[in-house]
Amino acid sequence: MPLLCTWKRFLPVAILLAAAAVLLKARDRAEIVAPHEQLSSFPLTLGSLQGMNLTLTRGERAVLGPGEFLWRDYVDPANQSLVNLFVAFFPTQRSGDTIHSPKNCIPGSGWAPISSSYFPIQGADGSLIVVNRYIVAKGDDRDLVFYWYQGHGRVIANEYYAKILLVTDAIRLNRTDGALVRVVVPISRTGEGVAQSRGLEFTHLLLPVLDRYIPR
């Protein structure tokens, strides 16, 4: 999804990233790239859902920058319900190619956010984690969106806190890898409640698998 960011929102992040770049250069050490499985090998089957790969355009890849990307529809053959998954993993963000924030930017292609909040869910280890919950609209269509930032064994909702952790981990661990994970469920005639239940069911299936692809 193309994104357009405002400079006022981006400025604090840019300052943090500039500080990280200076500190990393001062250390003059090769960055550690943690071992992980490639997103291209991510399972096509999650529970009863069957996946189908989607293709990013050349322009979308240029905007996203160098990294690994997974964009896929998962469909339940029994009721034809659909969940869309997008994962963007960056093995390094040292060069300035960082994760784009869906919350601080205006979604393209005619979609616009109409509500947003933090939302608690159960993590893969049973602990409580917090993700972003969005409702976006385009004409009469509505989608429910869960998204979060993930890396080094953490799930983070707030993008500014995620950037702070990027800086501290760059200094402490000499690592800047991280990912954005986004789950989208169309809100059909069944209503927002059903869409949320489907999104949560899918997220509970997804979280235990992600550690193989987004290193702790």
C-alpha cells in the first residue's frame, strides 16, 4: 500500500535514525544479521486457510526498499472468508531503508482510516501483547486492520517506541533487523464483530510461526 508521510511526523524518527547511523559508524563493526528462514518459504497453509501469493509492483518495491516481503491472501475453503497478510522484513535498516508506518502515513489507492486504537491480544507464549487496530474505508467498503512491529522477540504497536528500540538495539546488539506485520480482514455484511473474530483467529495461528522468519 503506497504511503505519504508528513514531515512533522517523520522528523523525530529521522533524528533517531541519524543518531543510530552516527553511533554505528563510530563503532565501525560489521552489523550482525541474525539467521532466519526466508519469507518465500512461509507456509501456504495456516489452520484451515489456504494461501495465494500476491505480487508487489516494481514501484511498490522501490518505495519499500531492500528487504524481504510476503503479500498473500488466505482463504477458508469452507466459507470463502478471506484474510490478507503482509509482512515486510528488513535484515538491516542501517542504510536508511526503514519500515514504513501505516499509522503515521496516509494509505494510498483511495483507502482512508476512519478509526484507530491499540488492541490487546494473546501472544504466542500466552502473554498479553498490544497491536494496532484500524478500520479503513474506500467508498462503501470497510476493512479491519491489525498491524504491529516485530523483532528481537518483541511485538510493538507504537512506531516511535519501535524506532527508539531500533537505536538502542543498534548500539547494544549491533542489529537493526525488524519487520512490519499487517493483517487485513474485509468487513462484509456479517459485520465488524465477525471480521474481528476472523482476524484474531488468524493472528493466533500466525504468531507462533513468525519467529522462524523474524529472528528473536
